[in-house]
Amino acid sequence: MVQEKTADVKTMTEFTAKKQKILQAALDFAEDGRWPEASLDALAVAAGLAAAEAAEIFSCREEIVSAVLQDIDDRMAAEDFGFNPARDGVKDRLFEVIMLRLDLLNENREAMRVLLKDLTASPAAALQHKSAFCHTMRLIFEKADIDFSAVWQEEAAVPALAAAYMATLASWRHDDSADMAKTMAALDRNLSRMMRFLAVFPFRDSGGKSIWSNP
């Protein structure tokens, strides 16, 4: 039994290592302007793997892009923000979580610009990523310590946050400043608009006040 568990762990470790090699190859291709020619076979070669090995992990390029973004989600989920809802306003919490995500994207800025553009250029690719994107928006709310007491509240809030995030991402793509000042200003504006919109819905805290009116 112990030997079986050890073998399973080794297999999973090898799988993860191969996966990370492919993801790094994808980032390298995107950063170097070679993403249009990045077939699965080409990425496998760059990762030092056989084509069959890569095919066991990913079946298409869209899956690779989704995996890159999932890594960002995983790192964001692992972050301990230490928020105190009694002290930190809703907007401030959302701002900090989203800025962390943008900082993570910035680590491979040029590559992420290319991959995100590719993801939204194809309706099929965008549709495939829809579920994962909604998960990311829910994760942002979760990390900002914003809980919803009813399904309809989440259904209203997730699209609103998605709109604010995508508008901010458009600014991030064109913001080459070291401090991301333009991106932060855009995020501040977009979150304010989102909160004004959501304030018309009856989201209430224990004191009967709209949670979106919390500065």
C-alpha cells in the first residue's frame, strides 16, 4: 500500500513537472512573438517532451492558456490578505485583490498580453473560458471577504465585477508605467461604477445598510 502511494505521488509529480514545462514554453513563445506558430508539437519540443506526452496533458492551445490563468488563480487563492471587514471597506478589499492579480499578470506581461488577446479573439475560445472566468470573479469576491446570502445576489454581482475587471484589464494592456498608475486609476473608477450599479439591488448587511455603499 505504501509503495502504491509512493508511486502515485511520483506519477503526479512527474505530471506536474511536464505540465509546468509546457506552460513555460507557451509563455516563452508568446513573449517572443511566436505564439501564432505555437502548435502543440512545437510546444512539446520546446518543453523537451515527446508530442504524445504533451497530448496526454493538453488537447489544444486554449487549454494551455486556461492552465496559465488557473496558475494565477491558485496563487491568488493562496494569498492571505488579512482583511478586517470592520476596518477595510468593500471597495478597498476588491481593489487590493484585483491589483494583486494584475501584479501576477505583470510577471509575464508581454506574454500575458498576447495570450489574453488570443483568448478573446476567438468566440470559441472565449466560450470555452467562460466558466473559468466566472470562477475567477467569484474567487475575487471570496478573497475580498464578500459573501452572498442568496444565489441571485451572486448572479447580479459576478457580471458587474466582470465588466469592471475587463474594463480595467483594457487599461492594464496599454499601461507601460512602472507603478501602474493608470491601471490603478482605472480600477478605482470601474469599481466605483460597479458599486453604484449594485447599490440599487437589496444587498444588505446586518445593520440594513447596502454593502455596496461601504466606501
